[in-house]
Amino acid sequence: GAVVSQHPSWVICKSGTSVKIECRSLDFQATTMFWYRQFPKQSLMLMATSNEGSKATYEQGVEKDKFLINHASLTLSTLTVTSAHPEDSSFYICSVETGHSYEQYFGPGTRLTVT
Amino acid sequence: AQSVTQPDIHITVSEGASLELRCNYSYGATPYLFWYVQSPGQGLQLLLKYFSGDTLVQGIKGFEAEFKRSQSSFNLRKPSVHWSDAAEYFCAVGAPSGGYQKVTFGTGTKLQVIP
């Protein structure tokens, strides 16, 4: 498998500010990473697919100008929530695809609270 | 598009009792199937996966799952539950979507283990 870390694990920001979340693949060079959002007591909803060196592919209904994704290297993808609002408060999870039949390995998640 | 249904939102079992978590999927062909477990404060961990071959799949922590094409099901089982198994369990299906591989998650089943 792959070991994936996220930073920070928990962040509080004020409404209107931006916050960046990092996802690192510690032992695997990942050309593809995924960003998910999980609401309380709900499932993971895929937000976007992050491809190293190219633009991310966003799922329908996800605002690409609000959720900026940068996958600048094979070990790092970042998600920036711009002009955050309270409704953006959620649990954000990234994953790494190892290339073996859809198998993904997940980071521990980042809890975002917008006040 | 593929979809996953986990009909049981919450299940309570006694420690030492057997467990079965239900999962039904919708997809035209045989998909890639997964079970993940999410413990509080931890990332999703892959329990097992099915791609092809033997329809009874063994996973980690004593879990197994059986793929039944006729029922479009991939139920997770464990013969004897331990208190440490208390967590949220997600069934997922992987299939091509929009030119790339996409994994869709069910809504999850929260397992409570009582002494």
C-alpha cells in the first residue's frame, strides 16, 4: 500500500479567508490523487481527481474556483478552500491511487471549521 | 453510473457474535468492489477487495466478503466480532467514469459492539 498524510489535521478559519490543506504520499509516487468531502454521518463524496502536472478534474457541482487543487509533484497535492464560508465546514480526505485496479489509500483527513 | 447501497445505517452486535454487513451495488458489468473501515480520528483502511476469481474474498482482521453476481451484493462478514471492530464500514465500487477510474462509496454502516 501507500502511506498518506494530511496537514493540518484540524483547522479553524474565519469566514472569507482561505485555507490550504496538504496531502502527501510518503512512500509512493502518486500521479493521481483524489479529494473527498465527508459530511457528518454521511459518505465520502468525490470532489476532484488531481493529476500531477495537469489540471484537476472536478466532479459535477464542485466549484473549481472555490476549491483550488494543485498537484505539483508526485508526492504532494494541495486543496485550497478560497473565501471560505460556514457551509464549507466539513471533513476533507485525500487519497492516493496506486495504479492497481482502483485501489486507493487514504489520508487521515482534515477537519475544517469556518466561523 | 455506478452506485452503492448499504441498507443498514447502524448495527449493534455483542462481542463474540457473528457479523454481516450488507452491500448492494449497481453497475452494468462486474465492478471492482471494496470494503473500507473508518475508525474515529483515523483514515479509511482497506479491509478487502474483489476484482475477479474466487467470489469469497479474505481480508485483514478476520473479515471476509462474498461477491454474488445474481444478487449484486458484496456482503461483509466476520464470524466473531471483537470490541475493537467498532467503527464505520464503507462498501465501495470502482468503475470507469468519464475516462478515468472512479470509486463510489456507500453511505456507511456504523457498527457498535456491546460487551
